[in-house]
Amino acid sequence: MGAKGSLARQLLGWQLAIVFALLGCVVVFSVIQSGKNFTDIEGRRLLSVAENVAATPGVRPSLTDPLRRDALPIFAESARTLSGADSVVIADPRRRVLASPDPAQLRTALPLGESTVTEGRSWVGVVGDSLVAHVPVIGDDGSVVGIVAAGKETPGFFEGIANRPTDALALLGIATVLGIAGSLFLAWRVKRQTLGLEPREITGLVEHREALLHGIREGVLGLDQQHRITLANDHARELLALPEDCLGMSVDELGGNARLPDVLTGRAHGADQIVLRAGRVLVMNRMPIARDGRELGAVVTLRDRTELVTLREEVAASSRTTDTLRAQAHEFTNRLHTIAGLIELGEYDEARHYVDLVSRAHDEWHERVSGRISDTAVAALLIAKASLAAEQGVGMRLTDGSRLGDVDEQLSADLVTVVGNLVDNALDALRGADGGDRWVEVTIRHEPSRVSVVVRDSGPGVAPELVTEVFTHGFTTKAAVHGGQRGLGLALTRQTCRRRGGTVAVHNSGGAVFTAVLPFEPVPARVTP
């Protein structure tokens, strides 16, 4: 039964070992119980034999009269023969043996052990290898005039088994048959549950699985039927920010937005689902696992696409800059063509008036933005977005109540992300809208401990059933109208606001109204000495 034996042989060996161990315990217990029963039963019988001898009428006179002691062996041997005891010994008060079946014992001292017979009390116990009953012979004056000892040799440890070998062999045979049958049934049952794999094969599979799971660069997550985590490699724990004791956790306990549980439980269908988690952009794929038509759980793979999305956003920013420059170039080209046409027609006054009108409108927007927005990055963004909106035939407004002072670099970068994504989303919503007055209105308010951004548009607004999900699932107002999905603009806006402890929300009021709040730590004012 080595380590390389089959599962059936290993189970058989262990089962037989357990059976024999239990059988040995039963034998030991039986021997101990048999010895105790022997002491109780035989002790009472030997005590009765000794008492009968001590009460025999001729024993007391023979002990007190030395001339009549020849009759003592007759009394002792008669009692031994009738009772079946191994020995009946009669001794005087000084323990000297006067009658014994063993002639060598005559005139020797009777061994008493812990007996209390010399005190005038009967006693039963083991002396040497024999169970002995001691009874005193009391004289007429109440003194001890002699001792009667009836003894029987105690059986050996295995004597009870040797005397009944048939029972022992039957017990051993029954135990062996039950052990073999039980081990074979258990081996069949276990092999059925382990798909016929031997222990060494199961060990090899586990070792290979652990090596594969922890060696690949993708995160792997295993879920059971109740959507509890049963497996998570190191990369999955890192990407999802899971604790070390995550096994057994329900996906609803992971926290974060509702997007992650939707993907893990399969409520969000499709390949390459995008989830934002702990500042990372993750691409997740869920594959259900089923056997014999019964679903056992699911395996979810995770890939970190934060760097890829960052590069894509940078490319998108460059593309937006290019679009803005192209829009400005297109706008300037149209104006130059108009001026050139007026000059060719000789309409010099009209050309001068047109140049003054264009220059005045351009300067007014620049002055309006620069007069209210002190942060250079945000001001430049609004000026560029105005040119892009003009190319689409959309008016760009900055409300009179807008104010933004100097802010730190991080807040400036976050404001560029939030304002840029919200304005782009508004322009997307207006791109498919019908004619009429199309506009985007921006409000930026700089308060003591926060900056609020409100972007309104004249589009169709957001469908009421999507108001609570628009940021979680990354919809735009355009997607809300036509049912499509887009990238991560609104989701990144929400992530930026939540990272700073702020909020972003949307409601409809003549169009979509997005409100973002970005808190910041106010800088203490300097006290001039």
C-alpha cells in the first residue's frame, strides 16, 4: 500500500488497519472485563469455601490442640476437592502453614499480602498469581486461633481468547469482510466523485492549476452558483483590490458601483465588459460553467486596460484638438472667402463692416471667458470648444454668474476632464437633433471649498429610466436617445468627481442638465504682520 497504489488499495489498507485496531481495542476491553468478572465471581466463591472450612466443627479444636492437628489436612483437602479451588490452606495464628496441597509449603509462612485476616476480618484479593480469600478462625475467647486460605490461579491475558478460539476467529473474519466490503464501496464512491482520478493524479492537477493560475498575467476569478468567490489568483486580487480572505465572499460584498456585480453575476451580457475599479479600467469576460445540463458556476477573466485607455484618451484629446483647429481653420477660411468676395464685388464698406463684426464677436467671447475664468487651461478649453460648436451650428454660452479663480494643477486637470467630457456629451446629443435653436450653456462657480460645473443643452434630454444608470454604464445623452453605447467619458467624469469626494448628477429641464461638484481643500489666507 505505497503512495503509488491505487485508491481502492489505499482505502482497503487503511480500512483494515482501522478494523484491526478497533478489534484489538475490543479484545483488550474484553480481557479486562473478563478479569474483573473473574475477580468478583470467583472471589465470592472462594470466600464461601474458606468460611465453610473455618466453620467446620473439627477445625477449631484441631488448631487449639497440637495433638489433634493431623485432621487438618483432611478438612482442607475435602473442601478443595468439593469446591474446585486450586488450593485450601490452613495456618496457625503465626502464619505457619499446617495443611496445604503442596507439601513444600508446610511449615512455611503463609503469604498474606495486604490481607486483614490477622485483625480478625475476612479478606479477598490477589496474592502473587492467585486470587485468594482469607478467613480467620475465631476461638472461644474471641481471639484468632488460625487462618483458612482458599485460592485459585488467575487466568493469563490471552487465556480467555485461547479457550474460545472459534469466537475470536469468527469476530476477526466478520470484521475483515466488513472492512474489505466497506473499503471497496468507499473507493468506488470516491472515484465516482473524483471522475476516476487517482490521488496522485488529483495532486498533480491541483499543482498544475495553482502554477497556471498564479503564472498568467490575467486575473482569474471563480464563482459558484450563489455568486460567491471560490477562486482568485494573485492578479485578480490586485486588480479588484480584494482582501486575502476573499474566498467565500459574495460579489455583492465587494462594494464599488453596481457595474461590477452586474458583470460578475451575468446580468450584464456581452464580451469585453468595461468596469472601473480602484482607479483601474478593467476589461472583463464571464464564461458560465455547466456539466450535464446543470450550471456549476462561472469563470471571469480580467485584463487591465488602464494604460491603453489612458493612451486612447490622449489620442482622443489630440483628435479633439485637431478637430478644433480644423474647425477654426474652416471658419477662418469661410470668413476669408466672404471678405475676398466682397472685395471683388467692390463692396469695400461691407467688407470693412463684416471684418468689424467678426472681430467684435470673436473678441467678445474671448473677453467673456478670460474675464470670468482665471485658470488658463479651463479658459483655453472653453474657447476651443466654442469653435468646435460653431462648426456644428451650435451656440456656446457662458452664464453671467460663472466665476473661476486660480486653482491648483490637480484641480485644474480634473476640471478640464469634467468640463471637456460634459461639453462633448452635450455636443453629441445635439448632433442628431432637428433644426431650431441649438445651444450649450456652461456655468462654473468657484466657492470657498468646492467648484461646481453645470452644463445644459437644448437637446432631447436623458430618458427617465436611464437617469440613475447613465454614469454607471457609460451612456451619453445621444446613446440614451438611440440606444447605443459609447466610451468612458461620463464614467470617467463620475470617477473624477468621486475621487475628490464630490458628485455628478443629471436631470431634465428643457434638455439634459449635468451638475458636477468637485470639492477641494481651501488654502489658509496669509496674515500680513
